[in-house]
Amino acid sequence: MESSNFWSFWVPSQPGVSALIWVVIFVILMYIARTPAHQAILVVTHSIRNALRVMARSVWIAEEKLQRRNREVLMAHGKEETERVIEREFQRVEAIINRDLSGYPSLQRDLNEQITRIDEDYVQSGEVPPKPPEWLKAIETVAQIPSEGSPVVGKILNDIHGTLKKSLEKNVAEYRKANKERHGLLKKMMPYWRSLTKILTSVEKKITGLENRSTIIDNKMQHYEEIVAKTAYAERMLSSSSLTQFFISGLVLFIATIGGYVNFQLVALPMSEMVGAGSYVGSIRASDVAAMFIIAIEVILGLFLMESVGVTRLFPIISTLDDKKRKVIIVVTFVFLLVFATIESSLAYMRDMLAADREALSQVLSGVEVEEPQFRWIPSVGQMVMGFILPFALTFVAIPLESFIHSSRTVLGMVLAWFLRILSLVIRLLGNLINGSGKFLVTVYDLAIFLPLRIEQLIQNRKSPDTSK
Amino acid sequence: MKTLLFATTLFVTLLISGCSEPKNHNRAVYMLLDTSGTYTQQIEKAQGILKYLLGILNPGDSLALARIDSASFSEKDIVAKITFDIRPSKANSQKRAFLESMEKFAKNLKGSSYTDITGGMLQAIEYLNETGAGEKYILIFSDLKEEIKKGHIRDFPIAFDGTKVVALNVTKLRSDNVDPREYQQRVDAWTDRVESGGGTWKVINDLDRLDSLLD
């Protein structure tokens, strides 16, 4: 039945009247079914709201679990990193002790020798007062003899005075000579003093270096204790550090990817000379795949090299190997890298030759006279050098890659937790909206049948005074 | 480590899925050159198109140049044909040799009395199918006015089977100026013939817009 026929069903000539009849019928039906309709609306909306609440609660719990997991991952990684830093600091202290303080016994021996020499010189330079002549007492006794105007006694005394004067002058000369010798000895001591000062300054410097290291270790240990205690401060600190690491390592990786692309461009064209330009792997040229493979191998070799050297810790099995085996891996990976760098350098030169040939052909096809450009060797050499250096440069990708992998665990966990929290809030909000819409629908329902409701109310009002009576 | 493992697995999966459907990426181009009457004067333009093709075709692709004369369904009408080596350096040498053959042909070009376009098309399809290329092109450098020798039968459907036919430099004849519908009828007739045979048809009269020559 078409809708126009439906509305003009009762009085076909007057669709308006017919529609009004339909409305009256609907209103009456709705009035009759009011209570079950209200119940149905409210039951449906309440059920949906309850289901959404349960869902929101589940999402909330999942988010809390994820937060806990993130926290554990963060703390574990932070703990590991701090342990690594402290270990490194201890290694540095050990190195200082081995390098500088291992020579301490010989240093002490030197010091003792210097001190002994200085002591000997000092003892030798000591001032010994000249002993008074033995005959001085005899002279005193003679000098006490009364002269009583005797010229003989006066002469004797004069002679004694002269002898005494001569003796004293001799003594003063000897004393001056001895002093001169002492000054000479003291002058000789000066280099020993200087040497002693130098040794002591060097010892002071070494001790200061150790003190600085111990301060750093103290700070790191405090940091470590915070992490072990899982304090909120440690969590904030590690989260912030992870975010910074994520963005910085991401940026470095992006730059490294550009470097890889440049490397790829150097290798792809000459590889087509080897594997053919017409063959494909899927929808990618086989030469491109080969070039990517070479670059991937270089990156992997770089990863192993960095891992073996101990810069990164992506593969625990390598870091647990003994030093001898790790040295073998270092040598092998380095030799391979060197071979690849040499190959890439020659490929870069080949690429330059091919590009020149293609350029010459293009000039012939376009009717331009072919000219050999000046300084053609400069880009050729440049490409060869780049081809040699880039594989080694790509080795360092391992460092930002490790940071990126570790920090991305935390950052992705955080992003996922935020997403779950927002999802939970949205579901809760949706549940409340549906609940509210149920009440709104009940009101709209009543609005549609307001006329019979009003009549019902009037009847009840009319009845109620009787009831009160 | 798990992320690294996941990325590697994804890469390998993508690589394997990419390998599952091998597709021939090589292209084969067969250029038919009308040598009838006054159309021989257009040879320089044809040379320009061939040079453009030599510039854009890759190692592994095939190229053939053939003339349309009185009876074109013949290997004798193929002026030069080559499948470029997969090594770019060798392919460049082959392109130089092809260019020389083309210039030699252009110098010694003689006009023909009739224009057997259908025969040329049949020869082109045969050559293109033999190359086994993934994309097949017939470039027809002609005014599309077919004149068949008495007794030759050419009025039958041709199976193009995915071959892309490009009509280049379809010049207007004097009679077209009198009644332009003739020109349109010629083009429409070939369009119907190619499309009903399972091919695609395109006309490029502006030779400065050759970038859309091979899709």
C-alpha cells in the first residue's frame, strides 16, 4: 500500500480528515499501551546503559593493567639502564685505579727517596757553632794577673790580645766558609723540592678525579634507589626520559633512513648491471631488492659490531659471550664491513660510468652535440668516497635503534593507555546519553498522547473531591 | 626485540606475498610507419617519436620499426627490431645501433603505391605476441587511409587481446577538408576495429605531448 493511499484510507476524497482519523487511532493505541511502552523504552535504554557501563569498566581495568605493565616495563628498563651506567662508572674508577694508582708503590718509593735526600741535605746544612779555643781559660787566668805598672805584663797582654784577634779572624773566615757550603747545599735541595711538589700535585689530581667519579656514583645510586623503591618521582623522571629518547632517536633514525636512501641510490643502478634491469621480485625490480639487501646486510653487520663492542645490548647472547669470542665477532664483522664498503665504492664508480653513458645517449637522442664535461672526476671520486663511508656510518644506526626500540615500548604503552582511558570515558558518556534518551523518549511519548492524559487527569481530579469527601 | 622480530616477519610476509603473483613488467612496442604518397614527408616526426621511445624504454623491453606499404603482412617490412639486453650498458649500445638503422632507413625511404594498414597490424600483433611482453603497444604513424591492392583480403576482425594501439600524427587529407566527417569516420572505424578485437585505442596528434604515449 502506497503511503498516500494509506493516509486517505478512511475518507479517500479528504486525505486531511483521513490522516486525522489515523492520528486519533494512533493516539488512542499509544494511550492504551502507555505503561508497557514506557517500560519497554526504559528497559531497553537501561540494558544498553548497563552493558556499556560493564564495557567501560572492562576497558578501565584493561587500562589500569596496561598502566601497571607500563610502569613495570619503565622501571625495569630504568633499573637496567642505571645499573649499566653505575657499572660503567665503576669500570672507569677501576681504570683510574689501574692506570694511575697502580704506580702508587713506586710513587711512594720516589717520594721517600726525595724526602731522604732532602733530609740528608738538611742535616748537612745544619749550623754548627764554632767551639771556643781550649786555651781561652788560660788566657782569662793570665788576664787576671795584676800588672802593677809592669811593662812586661803589659807587653804579654798585648801579645795575647794580638794572638786572640788573629784566632778570632780565622774562626770567622772558617764560619763564613761553612755557611757558604750550607747555602750551596740548600740550593741543591731546590730541584728535589720541586719534584716533590710535582709528585704531590699529580697525586692530588688523581685523587680529585676519583672524588668526582665517586660523586657521580653517589648520584646514580640515589637514582637507582628511587627506581628500586618505585617512587612517583622515579616514574615521572623515567617517563620524561623515555619520551625524549623516543623523539630524539626517531629523528636520528629518520636521518639515517635518508642516508640509507642515498646509499641505495648509489648501489641500485650498478646492481641492475649484475642482476639485470628487467627482472622483478613481485612488483619491485630485482636490482632494487639486491641493493636493499646489501644495505640491510650492512646495517645488520653494524648491529653485530656495535653489540660485540658492547655499545648496544639488543642481542643478550652476544653480550654474554666471553671476550675472546666477542673479539672474533668484532674482527669478522669489521672485515665484512670493509669488504662491503669496498664493493659499494666500486659500485658507486660504476654507477657514475653508467650515468655518464646514459647521459651521452640522451644527448645523442635529443640531437645535442656530446661534450665531455670538465672536472668529471670530482663527482666520481665523491661518489666513491661516499660509497666507502656510508656503510660505516650506517653502523651507528644501532645506537638510536636500540634507544628507539626501548623507548617505543614505553611510549606506545602510554599512548595505548591514554586511548583506553578516552575509550572508557566515551563509552561511559554514551551509556549516560542512552539512559537520558530513554527518559526523553518517555516524555516525548507522553507529549504525543497529552490529550488523553489531560482528559484522564481531569477525570481523576473530578473524582478526587468525592474521594476526599 | 619483539618489535624488531615483528617488523622482520612483516617484511618477509610482504615480500613473499609480493612474489606470489609473478608479472611480466617488460614492454614491447611495434611502430608502424606509413610510407605511402606524401606521408613520407612526415619521416622526421617519426624519427623524433622513435628517439623518444629509445629514451624511455628500459633494458629487457622490445622495439620494432616496420613500414606500411602495399603488402605489409611480411617480415620484410620490419626495418629494425630488437629486445634490449637486461644490462643497461649493453642496452644503451643497442639503442645507438637501432638509431643508426633508423637513420639509414630514413635516408633511403621510398613511397609505396598502396597502404596496407591491416597487414601491418597483423604483423605487429604476431611480433608482439612472440616477445611475451607484459605490455604490448602498436604505434601507428599514419593518416589511417587504407588502400588495399586488388585481390588482397583485409576485411575481417583482428584479435588485439589487450594490445594498446596509439595512432600518431593522423593528418587530415584534402578530402577531409571538403567533408570532415570522412576523417572522423576513418578514426571511428579503426577505434571500433581495435576495441572490438579486445584492444585499446588512443589518438595523439600533438607530438609535444608524448609523455602519455606509453601508460
